[in-house]
Amino acid sequence: MSTPQDLPIRAMIAPVTPLEQNCTIVWCAKTNKAAVIDPGGDVDRLLEAIASQGLTVEKIWVTHGHMDHAGGVAALKAATGAPIEGPHRDDAFWIARIAESGRMFGMPDAQVFTPDRWLEDGDVVSLGETEFEVRHCPGHTPGHVIFFHRGARLAQVGDVLFQGSVGRTDFPRGDFGQLVASITEKLWPLGEDVQFVPGHGPMSTFGHERRTNPYVSDQAVEALKRQPHVSGLKSTGYGALG
């Protein structure tokens, strides 16, 4: 992806791991200081991409603790010294499983880490001379967060929402009712024009998904409201390890 030249940030997507997870490199246009969102693996290739743009890694941001999103966090911190921000502390149990998950999925370099800063709903994270807003969006995992740049109208939503689908909730402490609430109460109010980078697959806009997504379109949500015990439902939607 690319962003218009007059915006305060630039961004590029670098799919990593055999699960093709959308690691996103965002940077402040004025300072060339970058944040790497969800470096799940392939850290050497990420460092090459960062160097090719003349960037300095200032932050490592993590949406949630699944291995395909966070397996390379420790290695990237070792290479750059950048602090780790996110996810919410409710994903600590997922982070503790990263090395085990990596061995199961053929990614033995995946390592456990400890964030320098756990994130909460409403937090602000700085990058160079600009800022991103944080929203806590549980459902796919209990500690999932998303990052939103209001000026650029851009969000990185991890495995909360995809083009035409939503994150899986058939994992430990997944909750479909929570996921729907996170999307409709935390994402939709940001604006239909907001473009988002999902954890896997192509970009979309909140407006497009609100009209057409079979799980969380306005029509689908109205139908869900008529079903009892929505919180007990499980989504087997998108998201490789989730």
C-alpha cells in the first residue's frame, strides 16, 4: 500500500511467515521514524525493507499475542533496541505460548517477549512527530488492540476484521459477541471512510464492510440481535492462527 504524499504518515505492508500475515511498517513523514506493527517473523527481510526506505525503527507495536503476529517481536527488538508497545495485558497467556506455537507451525525462531508497555483502550502512542490512537477490541483474543491514525484515516486492525470476514473466535477466550461489539462499537464510529489493514488479505474500508460483510454488516448485526445467546457463538472466519 502507499499513502498520499501530503499526509503525516507513510505506510507499507510486508507479508511475513508462511501464514502471510500483514506486518505493517508505518512512519512519520517528517522524521522517518518508523513503527513496525506485528512483526510475526522474517525479521531480516523486514530490516532490509526498513533500510531501503531510510527509516529508523522507533517503536514495535503488537495488536495481539498470536505467533504469526508476534513471533518476530523479540528478534526485532534485539536488532533495533526499539521498545515494544502492546497488546493489552489480557493477551499475556498467548505471548507465553509463542515459542510452543512456533514449533507446531514450523517457525522455530518465534520467541516469547515482555512488552515495555501494555496498552489500554484510549491510549495514544507516539511516532516521531505524530500519534496513533489505541482501541481495545477483544473477541478474537481478549487483549487485542488496534491502531488508528485519525489524520490519515488509516487503521491497522490485526485479526479483528477482514475484507468479507472477521477474526476467528474458536480459540481459548475467544468470544464472538465481544468481537461483534468491538467492531460495531469501536471501529464503525471511527468513520466509514477509514481504510484498514487487516492481519491477512487485502485492505478494505469500514464503510464497505458495514454494507457488505456477512458477519458484521448492519443487516447481519440486526439479525444477530434477534438471536439469543450471541456471546456463545463462535466464528471460524479469517485469521490463519487467527
